[in-house]
Amino acid sequence: MKIYSFVGSMEYEEQQYPLSLQQLLLRDSKLRNTDYVFGVVIFTGHDTKVIQNSTDPPSKRRKVEKKMDRVIYFMFCILFLMAVVGSIFFGFTTKDDLDNGVMKRWYLRPDDSTIFFDPKRAPAAAIYHCLTALMLYGFFIPISLYVSIEIVKVLQSIFINQDIHMYYEDADKPAHARTSNLNEELGQVDTILSDKTGTLTCNSMEFIKCSIAGVAYGRGVTEVERTMSRKNGPALIDNLGESPDRNVPIKGFNFTDERIMNGKWVNETNADIIKKFFRLLAICHTAIPEVDEETGNVSYETESPDESAFVIAAREIGFEFYKRTQTSLSMYELDPVSGDKIERTYKLLNVLEFNSSRKRMSVIVKDEKGKILLLCKGADSVMFERLAKDGREFEEKTSEHVHEYADAGLRTLILAYRELDENQYKEFDSKFSQAKNSVSEDRDTLIEEVSDKIERNLILLGATAVEDKLQNGVPNCIDKLAQAGIKIWVLTGDKMETAINIGFSCSLLRQGMKQIIIHLETQEIQSLEKAGDKVAIAKASRESIRYQISEAAQQLTASKGTPQQAFALIVDGKSLTYALEDNTKNMFLDLAVRCASVICCRSSPKQKALVTRLVKSGTGKTTLAIGDGANDVGMLQEADIGVGISGVEGMQAVMSSDIAIAQFRYLERLLLVHGHWCYRRISSMICYFFYKNITFGFTLFLYEVYASFSGQPAYNDWFLSLYNVLFSSLPVIALGVFDQDVSSRYCLRFPMLYQEGVQNVLFSWRRILSWMLNGFISAIIIFFFCTKAMEIQAFDEKGRTAGRDILGATMFTCVVWVVNLQMALAINYFTLIQHILIWGSIALWYLFLIAYGAMSPSFSKNAYKVFIETLAPSPSFWIITVFVAITTLIPYFTFSAIQMRFFPMYHEMVQWIRHEGKTNDPEFVAMVRQVSLRPTTVGPTARLAAKDNDLRDSVTNHG
């Protein structure tokens, strides 16, 4: 079942009526222009189109999580190895326990033992010990890590949702993290793939220029023109003219031209064509007018912002559409003779709807004189070829104007019409009705074939040009993201000229950037297209694309020895079709990733999804797609992270996204601040979890070795159970929620800090293994200092020596102190909550030891009053605890110093940011600021600053 099509037929009073999506009322539909309808409920429950066409949402697993799983597998291997090695030693030791009646480990009674210590059944005893060891050493595996991460991610998502700096007041829309599973991925984005219309722009169209009968009208200046003029020199700005200055701005209308405004169009030479032009705009649409009964003002509900701008433009010129019924359209039209407005009604005969393949829309109407008119508007790529021989009078001039409008960043449509006689229309209507009444899967194809035949031999009227303005802050946002080393691709359905100029206006393209354009507008291919040989066209196109990609790659390779220059790749939709084929896509990707910016023009929704899939799978790095419409859904679902913009095109993109924002500019804060923080927090949290579990678990193994692998745990059962619940888990959750290396202001000011996540500095194998090694060393220090300090000498003044209860409590106290002190050192940004949780966890251990030890010996077992009677009065206990806690900090500082070598520029930047203002050397300040704007990756995108070695040496010397 296809979700966007409906085919049916209804018979009423012996006449058949076709049923399509126009007759299908979906949920929340509004019924207009009729008092009542006869209807029947269809597609309910599991038969609804949404359920029938629903698919499971794509599973998006974060890279950090996948790597964490591999680390867990690695720790399982260590656990199994420890258990096996210990069991082998235990088996040999058990076998030798009874030698000619002499018992080595007499306390185990090997002469009268169960299978667990029976020398005669040593292999079986070893197997049982292996199972015991697997359970005992299970504290190596941080099971609570998964629960803690989920808690942290939910809290991080709440902070994202409540960030006032990402709240769009005009639409009352905050940021909304629809999933908490990808928080740290926001800090590792390498490539952003963005839609243009509604994402970079407002998707609020304004009628600004038009070409009628080969004459260009409209004095307005577009944002692209202003941007280009500023780049080319201030003298050019004065020659551009000014945008209209009205006391009351009209939404959707930014047009001014004294030649046709205020009814003056009647004095123009081509007044008749101007009248047909704006009459077409007022009739050829599907808009529904709403008249305010109090003021009499007319507003319009339309399927797209373009249609609204066209209808408003016609109204402002003097052709006011005000009423629509099922069979007619009514408008007030300026009479060129009398100058008065007169009412005209057109009988609506047929509507030939717009779709992405037709790229045009037509209506067939009959005027009051009985003339049957076909009014058509569509893209220049399909309209010029449909003109009649005697309807091409203004084609050359109009084509020139269309290219000029595209250069100015405007969206254009061609307007044309034809008159039909009664016989022509009757023949068409008969075939059209037959096609619409057919109940088959190819009904749309039949309708399109009939429509295609009638939409020919058109007479050209002119072209419209509407502006879709950039959203506020888009150029600055793209500039900051580029400084952070993030590659930005724009996938748009606009013409190449429009996309290029929008690229300049939003800082995606910069002056001095060399453009590599891949297209199929060659003479050879154009001649083949005229011949109509599809096989030859496809073959020539493939060869052309491969040749262009190879030439561009050689050009980039040759530029390596020259001064650094950024490249921009621009591809049109036709070329993209062949570039994405299996034998070409890798060549295309290799070229694209070496360019600073990529723009894909005339892209279909499917091509957007395919490009996203290619980048994600081909580079292996994190991709983020951002869009606002239903045509972006495939792209959002293919990317590692899908960001939906809640704009004017509905909620389809938002509902398919992972994170929703209201404006593109909020992406800067989402990535550079929240992404950076979340990556740091999650990475540090996971590494610390491995550290604290290894520190705790390895002391159990060492005690096993010390106790001849007897399978006896060093700690009380409740100590074991509550370690990850009460005594070490809360501080690490606070680390994952609150920690910051630098403030949000400095994250935005120094975008280079974002490269920490892209290069995965904090969650590399080197860093993970260093934390694990730190855990092993801490465990060794704790165990040997505690055992050696208590081994021979008396523990207290009464001469008693330490037993397992005292040794276990002392070791556990040292573990709690050590892991919490390490946490205090690992934190960059202390809050009151972190102080409470770190020192509170240590205090909670003592309170628990007192309370648990005060319970009945049958419950507290070997912990009965161990603290009050034995540990607290003993100076040795406090000396050992303090000495071990201080000694175990030495490995931490050692590993920290080693880590500084692997990303020195980052640490130099952070240290300078934290202490900014403490140096009076202006050269150092300037150089570090310049370094902060230079990503540390390799490639054209990263080469945003030149003197790499000089800057590095300067920073090092001043550091």
C-alpha cells in the first residue's frame, strides 16, 4: 500500500466519479466551502495507511557505546584468564596438599574434604574453583555502568531541552532531544548534511521580481546580492537600489516597481500580457481564501509558501482572488479602461496537480466569454520545451532573466498559457476522466500521460522570482562550524546558480575558494539528448562523470605543493545520479571528502538519503543530517544523528529526527557546547567506571592469590553488594551530568576545542588502557600496603593480630577513599552537588560500617563492631588509609602527564582559556586565539591557519 496515493471510484445517479487524495479526508482535516458531505469511514485500525506503511525506526547505536562493548568483552577475557590461571594453580596446589599423609594446607582438611578441596579429585576441584572465581571476580565487569549511563543521558537531555539559548521565542519552540541515546555523538560530528529550503532559509517566500514579456520588473535587492556586493566592493551597493519601504510590510510581498504598481501597469506597452500574467497567478493555484468579516481583509491558506506569495502578489497588483468553490474561482480584477475593480468568475474545469516528477501545475478554466484557458506554471527545465513555435517570442530574454534571478539566489517559475477549443477540451476531458476513474496501480501514470499531451504548445508570459531569506545567524553558525573542523554539505533541489549564490551568502563558499563543478551540460550529451538515444546518453554521461571526477582529483593532488587553497565541490542532480552508481561512488566520495564544502543541486529525496548513506559508510565517521520537510526524512534516518527543524513544512522531519530545534543557528550551540560537554562527560565517566571496578575487583584476585586460591572473598557480602550502589556510583553520575572543561562561552569562542571529540581523544584505546592500568596499580598498592602493614606485628595495644575481618574492612576503606579521591582529581568543574556526593560517599561508608556493625552478629557476621572496637581506636588503621590514599595518586598524575603528549595543543588551549587575562603578552594572546580557530585535523577543511609550526612553537614557549 502506498501512503501518498489513493485510487477509487464512486457511482452516484448512474454516473461515475473518480476518487483520489483530494476526496480523502485525513485526521484533523478541515472542511471548507460546503455545508455537508456524504462520506464513509475507510482504513481504520490496523488497516490505516500509517500502520500498513510503518517500518521499524532505524537502530542508531553510538560509536562510544560500540567501543564500550568491545572494552567489556576485553575485560571478560581478562576475567576468564584470571579465573583459568587461578584454577590451574589451585588444581596443582590441591593435588599436592596430601603427600604421604602429610597435609600442607592442614586447615582445609584435605584428608577429609569435599570435592572442592579433595586432592584425589584435583581436576574436578579446579573446575569448580574456576566457576567460583568467575562469580567472585565478576566485580571486574561494570554492570551498573549501563544503568548509570542511561540516568546520565536522560539528565543531559533535560539540560538540552531546557537550554534557554536554544529557545525560539517567535514560535514558542524549545530544543527537544527526542532520544537520549546519541548525546555524546553530538560531540563527534565530522560531516553535516543539510537541506537548504526551510533549513538554511526561512521557507517564507517573498515575491520580489518578475519578468513579463521579456521585460524585468522589480527594484528589490536580495540578501545574496547584498552579500556579493559587499565582497566585490562598497561602491557596488549604491547601484543595487533599495528594497521597498512601506509603513505596513506585507508578508510574502517585497516587490516594488513604479512601472506596474498602483495600477500603472495599464500604461505599459505590454499591458495585455501583464494582465494575463497576474491573472494566471490569481487563478492557477489550490489556495483557499479566508475573508475577515470585520475588516474584509482576505488571507490565504496554501499548500506551499510559494503559492501564498503568488496570490498575494496578484492581489497587490490588482487581481484579488477572494472566493473559491468546488467548480469556480472569483476575483476582483482591475479594469484597464475604467480603472475600477470588477468582479470576474471563472469556471474551474480541471486541476492538473503539481508533483516532483511533473515539476509543474496547470488549471483549465472557462471565462465569462466562454473561452477555455489552460494556465500553467512550472520549472524552466520542463516549461521551455513545451512552448509553441509562435509562443517563444520572449524566450531568450526570459531565460536571461531567469539566470540573473538564480544568480541573485531567487527561486523561479515559468508562466505560460494556451487557449483550447471545445473539441480539444472534450477530447482531453474524456480521456482525463477515464484515466481518473480507472482503479489500477498505474492510474497516476495514465493521468500524467493525458496531462502531458494537453500541456504543450504553450505561449510564454514570463517568469516569477521569489526570495527565501536566510534564517538569522546562519552565516555565523556555518563559519563557526567550519572553524571547528566540521565539513558541511548542502543537498538542495534548487538550480545550481541559486545554490552557489546562497552558498556565498551563508559563508559556505568563500572568496578565493576554488570551485569544482561536475555537470552534464556538454555539447556531446546535449546532441545525444536531441537524438533521443537513451542508451548512448547514459553511457556518455557515465564516462563524462568519471572523467570529471578523475580530473578534479588530480587537480586537488597537484595543489598539495602549492600554498594552501580550499576547494568546493558542486554537483547537479543528473550528475549525482551517475556519481552514486556502484562503480563510481567511491571515486566521488574520495573527491568530496577532500573538499571544504560540497553542494549537491537538484537533488531528489532519494538522492539525499543515498548521499548520506555513502558518507556514513564510506568515511566511518559521525554524520549529522538536518532538514525540515518530508523530503528530508530519508536523509535524517540514514545519518548517525538526525536533526529536524520545526518549520513551516509540517512535523514530518521532526517526528523522524533524533533532536528537534527551531532554527539552524542553534546547531552551533547544540554541537560546540552540549556535544562537546556530553562527549567529555560520557567518555570520562566510562573510563572512570573501568578504573574503579578494576581497583576493587583486582584486590579480590590478589587476596585469592594470597589465600592460596581458596575461593574466600576478602570482603563481607554486603560490602561487595553495596560498592557499586552506594560508595562509588553517585559521584560518577555527577561527573556525567555537571562536569565542564570550559564554560559554554569559551566553547563557542574557541571552536577548535570541538576536535577533541572528532579525533576521539578521550575515548581512545590508549586512554582506556591507561585508566585500566591505573586501576591495576591502585589495587596492587592497596593490597600490599594493607597486608604488609598488618601481617606480623600486633594490630592494637592488646597484642592482637589482624584477621580477615580487619584486613577486609581496612582494604575496603582504602578502596573507597582511593576511588573517590581519584574522582575528585578527574573533575574539572566542581559544584556543591559534586562535593556532597564525593565526600558524602566516603562518610556514608563509615556510617554504614558503624550501623551494620551494630547489628546482630548473625546478620553482620565478620563485620560485627569491627569499626568501633577494632579499627577506630587503632592508629595503624588511619595511618594505612592516609598513606595508601596518597600513594595511589602518583599513578594518576603520571598517566595525566603522559596523556598531555598525545594532544598537546588541546591542553595548551584549555590551560590558557582557564587562566585568560593572567598574561600581559599581546602576541601570545593573539597567537593562541588564532590557534583556537584552526582545527587540528588534516585536509583542506582543517587548513584554516597557515603557520602551524610557528604557532605551535610560540604557544609552547609562552606556555
